[in-house]
Amino acid sequence: MLKLAVIGKDVSQSRSPAMHTFLLERMGAQCSYEAVSIPPAQFASRAPALFGRYDGFNVTIPFKADIIPLLSRIEGDAKVFGAVNTVVAATRTGYNTDGAGFMLMLENAGVEVAGRRVLVLGAGGAGRSCIFRLAQAGAQVFAYEREEGRLRRTAEALGCFIPLTCAEGRFDVVINCTGVGMHDTVGQTPRVRTSAGEMPVGEELLFGCSAAVDLIYEPAQSEFLRIAASLGKKTVNGDAMLFYQAYYADCIYLERTPSAEEARRYYTEYSGGNT
């Protein structure tokens, strides 16, 4: 039986235990899966014990970078993102499955990005993973981040463009990676720079796009997606991405070759018919 966990600042309401248990059962593996909340001030003292207690663990906010000094090596996307969300304890190896989960979400939702102008709002960890994978898929990626220094560093590292303004409907796909719209910001949209000054995302930005994507999954329809839906745009929330990144993580634990079709079939079953 695999002994697994998710660690984060507060994972008391995490979906990870149920999601990973479902997936691993479908893959023919038994597991125990715990949610371990660690106050940031205690991370340095408590994290080393995780490697002896679990066969593997998933890492979420705010420890995706903090775990790296404790690892022997990092692989794949984790090297580019500087963030780890999946750890194999026996080898102390870190991976990041967020980008793969994001792209599978777009594929299964029918959102085409190759050759399209895509605007990513937010250049933090989630934004960087999306920008990198979108560029790999042949999108022309523009990124906006209110913290200009982080935006410039992301553009230099990943080769995306910085738009002069984020208005006038000049983008085919708009993706919210900021987290604005959940928790204490429910009902709000990210703020962006426009020709009229900084203002919340609204119809002016979204009217020309074909699809709007929000990595938020609670609420299921953020204000960002509500505006896009009111304009008749395809909308996608982050629920499938959460599931797919878990699927890819479990394939790593089991040393199993992932299958996009298998992942989609499992998600349809898990979500009660959604794709």
C-alpha cells in the first residue's frame, strides 16, 4: 500500500485525498492519503520527516519552492518553473505536473492555442507553468503581472511578450492565473493596465476572445468567467486541471505511462459526466 500525503499551509479542505484515492484505485493500487497542514514557520523543522513517513507527497502553497533544497534532484518542468508539486520520497526527486495538467484540460475542453494570441494574467508559479507550456504548444503568449519586476523576469526567462495594454479585445484566449476571484476576492476580477489606466478585467478585454480560462475551481464560475459567458464565450474553470495534475502525479508514483484518453475517462467518471 502506498502511503501518500499533500502538504501545504492549510490543506484541511483539500480535495487531494479523495481525488488521489479515486485515481489510484482505478489504476489498481491501494493507498492511504493524508492532508498535512504545516505552518510556514515550522516547515524547516517538520519537512525532513516527510521523506521517512511517506512513499511520496504532493506539495501546494506556499511550499513548492521551499521543498527544493531538501531534494536530491528535480526533473522536467520543475527545473523550468522552480517549483515542485510531486515528490518521490525514496529518491528525493521532485516533479511538477501542473503544466501537463493545464494543457490536458485545454485539449479536452476543445480550446485551441497553436498559432493563437493568448494572454496570461499572472506571472507567479501557476502563470509561469502555463506560459511555458503554451509557448511549447505554438501559442503567441502575452503575459501581464501587476508586479513589474516579476513580469520582466518571467518574460526574459520564458520568452513571452508583455502587452502595452490589456484591452481592446486583441487576444484569442485569456487565462486568469492570479487567484483573484476566490476566497476573500470572490466577485472580483484581476486588475490590468489599459489605455485608460488600471482597471478590473471586463467586457473590453474579453469581447474579442473565443475562450476564457480561469484556474480557479471554487467558485465554479468566477466573476471573470461569468463576464465571458455573458458574451457567449467558451469558458473553462480549473477543476479538470486539478484532477489531471493529480493523475500525472499518480502516474509518477506508479512509474506508469500516462494516457490522455485514460485521464479523460477517469475525469468523466469522477466529475459525473463532465469533460
